[in-house]
Amino acid sequence: MEKSKVSDILDEIGTLLELRGENPFKCRAYHNAARAIEGVTGDLNALVTSGEIRNVKGIGEAIAEKIAELLSTGKSKYYEELKASLPEGLMTMLKIPGVGPKKVKVLYEKLKLKSVNELEAACKAGKLEKLEGFGKKTEENILAGIEALRRYSSKFLFSVAEKAAINVFEVLSKQKGILRAEIAGSLRRKKEVIGDIDIVASAKKSAVDAIMKMFTSHPDVARITGEGPTKSSVVLNTGINCDLRVVDDAEFPFALNYFTGSKDHNVRLRTIAKKFDLSLNEYGFSRTGSEEKRGKAKKIVACKTEEDIYRTLGLSYVPPELREDFGEIEAAEKHSMPTLISEKDIRGTFHCHTSYSDGANTLLEMAEASQSLGWEYLGIADHSKIAAYANGLTEARVKKQQKEMESLNQKWSGFRIFMGTEVDILPNGELDFSDNVLSTFDYVVASVHSSFKMTESDMTKRIVKALKNKYVTMLGHPTGRLLLQRDAYPINQTAVIDAASDYGKIIEINAHPFRLDLDWRMCKYAKDKGVKIAINPDAHVVDGLLDVRYGVGIARKGWLEKKDVINTLRLAEVKKLFGIRIT
DNA sequence: GCCGTTTTCGGCCCGACTGTTTTCAGTCG
């Protein structure tokens, strides 16, 4: 059993105990243990066998036994019994924003509600307001929460969908008879959230049957929803729909282009094609125009690659990440496509957490992971003291962490840890550390993590006040555009970017889909104002560092070039930017 | 259920908001 699976089960035990109203500290012990396991490096099996697992903080005798049982038998009797004691639907009810274990427990015990559907009906019938501690407003909030849950339940985070897609794709692309294969759709466009996975392949006719068979019998497939000679559809174990289309190799670039989308981008391409008397679809170009013209050039225009398609239409090649009809067609017509940043351009990052606060990995592990990515630096910005939920650092712990950073920095040449902090912007715009403390950091990220429901004007004032502080280097997740997040707050982005420009501050763009802040229009505004932008991978774990890829996708949609994004700067340039003496 | 020790059991992260109450419980980050 995988480490993450063990961690998931421990976490679920904690939640099940909460639903049963057990000792809250016991519940928390399971949640803590789940986090501890997630953060363990190395082989879990070996740790359990050697008994070293007991040295992991948060793992005691009872939980260690359960982990050992999970690893050796794949099951846990305790977990199974706990799960069987409650209806499955209760866990889904917990996903509704504003609904926690205590409420679910009451709803189950008093109203016998066992599922989201039953809860919805009860709300509509006004049954909840009769319960103690519930009211009309609670019903309204729950109904709105259910709607939000339904809207997003069929969506998956990029990183989740990508992992699922790669598992299938790797096996598929090695299949005999495959000529070309690509992951298409919103995944190829690096959208923040993904609806389903589209794979396009070309193959020899004789091999198609075997390829389809291989696809539908892949171990990750939970259910087959369609199987034909050109298209098969499955639902993967993760719950994501996955389509495979197999076409003739001559059709491949057209199919890839068509199924990559976006729909709006494709509509624009087809409109342009018409000007050339061409018709474009997922199979190829064909001549339209007069009978005479068709007679002369009956043959369709052959294209070997997507680049050929764009060239035929008189356009520069448009990278998938820009295909949203956000102005990329116009740029391609003028052959003025910007030089966008790529993963290779990233030299480091500035907003990572470690196990000092709520990160899963130690400072050393994070630093080593960055070096293995070929980066020149890593900026650590753990939470400040008021963020107790995230184990924010007190002044004393800041000192300790900085000491560790200094000693690590002495070990390496050509790589540097930047000592930062993610300091909370308090409701009144003051910061959670004194200027004295702030002055000890290489740079300071200032973020809002509380009191989200201020008016736009008050929130903007709060943030602008924080930006004025001379020790603040950048504004952390300036949340204005909301996606799936709960900790969203209203700000006047234009005013905040103006302030950033006035005070020479950096603005973050989040690679984290729950905190997607600046859309491409705001990026453009920031760029025009000369405000530098940092990609924030919001990395709490080593794996999370890799999410920078996906930050690159977002940066691309923001039309950001290398020079606009500070994560692409060389070490010496960053030192200069932060005002650190170059030694 | 875990931790840390004062080795046998008490304490376990905090602040704000919301909706319910009329002083507080539940939820969230």
C-alpha cells in the first residue's frame, strides 16, 4: 500500500470518529498522524519493519499498529468497522462548504439524513430550521453549498488529472502500431481545472483494435462507457472520464488541434480558414470556394504538424496554453507572439513552506529538491506567528530557522536559500511581525489569511497599507478572481497593482488552482505598469515544487515573458533585487 | 490517541466569522 493511501485512511478514521462524536483530541491525533505519514521521507515499509515509525512525531503505539496492519494486509479492521457503522453519504455531506462533522452528526441523528440528496430535500422542506442551532439562513447556505459542490464535483485539479493521464498515456504510447500520440484537451492547454482527459493517437489500421483493447483494459480503468473503432471512453479509478481517439496519421495534426481546443480558439481558426476558401475540421482542410477552384485543387491541403495548420492560415504557431481566444489569434496574425517563459527558464521560487510551519518537508529536503530541479535558489516563506492553524513561526523560531538556513548556505556554492517569511496582513493593515523582525529577512511576502469578508474598499486599503511597509517585498496571493476557493476576498486589483507599482513591490500569481488570482488581463495591466510578477507554486511538499510547471501554464495565459517573472532571474540578479550584498 | 515528563496523567493551536443565540457552538484557514 502506498504512503498516500495510508495517510488518506488515517485521515478518514479521524473524520469518522468526529462524526461519531468521539473525543476531539483522539480525532485530531488521527488527522495529525495522517499528516505525519504524508511528510515521511523514505520507505514506509522499512520504517515500520525496523520500528523506527514510533520515532515519527504523532505516531504512537495504537496508530503504528494500524499502519503495520494496513501495510501487511492492505486492510484495517478498525477502519472497516468504523466505516460500516455510518452511512457512506455522510462523508459526502462533509464536502459541502459550511457543513462540518457536528452538523452532519445532528442531521443524521435527528433527521435520519444519510446523503446529500436527502439533505437537499430536507432543506427545501424547511425541516432543518426546526432543529436547535439551525435556522433559515443555515438552510439557504447549505443549499448554495450543495450547488457549488455539484458544479465542481466533476472537475479535477490539473495535477490530479495530469497524473491520471500520464499513467494511461505511458502504456498507450508504447503500444505496437502507434505512430503518434498526444494528450489533448484542456490538459494540454494547462487549464487550472480539468473536466476530462482527451488522448489523440494515430496508428496503423491493423493495430487499432488491439490499441482500443489495451486502452479499455488498462488497470486504471474503472468502467468502460464506450468502445468503438475510432473512439473509446472510460472512467478511470480517480473518477475522471478519459477518451481515446485513434485516427489516420494524415488526420493526426487536425485531430490534435481540434481536440486541444479551446472551442473559442477553434471557431476563430475555422473563420480564418474560410477566408482562404478552406474548410477546417478534425479530419483536415478541404477546399470550399467555387466549382472551378474545387476542380483545380481537389486535393485537400496536407499538413504534417499543427505548425503546418497555422502556417496554412497565415498564422504564427500558437502554443496550446494560449489557445483561449484571449487575443492570441490577433498576435499570431501579426506574427508578434510573445516569447513565453518555459519550465527551463525557472531558476527558483519564493513562496515555499517547510515543516517549520505547515509544509510537509524539511528545509533540507526542499532545498535538495530544488537543486535536483537545476534551480539556483529557493525562497522559504513560512507562516508568521498569528497563523496558528498553520503552525506559524514565533520570533524565536524564526531565529532558529534563519540559523539553519545560514549554515546550509555555507555548505553550498552556486545555490542559495533565501530567508523569507509569509507574514500575515492583519485586518487593520498592520503586519504580524515588527519592522525589527521583518528587517532580518532577505524578503517578505505579505498575505491575507483572515477576515476575508471585508468590503472591497476596506480590503484594498488594508493591503495597500501593508504594501507601504518598506520591508515588504511582494504581495502574496492577491485573491480577486475566484475559482474553487473559500478563502476568497474582494479587492480592487487595479488599485493594488497601482500601489505595487508606486512602492516597487512584486505581485504573486498563484499556480495553485484554489487560489487563482490574477487573470491574464490583470497580468497585462501589471506588465504595462512595470510591476514584476512571481510565480507562486504554494509548495508545501517536495512534489509540490513541480507544480511550477503549471504555474508556467498560467503565466503563459497571462502573456508573461521571461523578463516579467522574477522566478526566471539568475541568483545574482535576485540578490540585487532583494538588496543583498553580492559576495 | 499522542506527548512529555513532574513515569501516570493532564493538556492537546488560535482567531475570526457566521448564525444562532442573548453568550456560544460550529466551521474555517
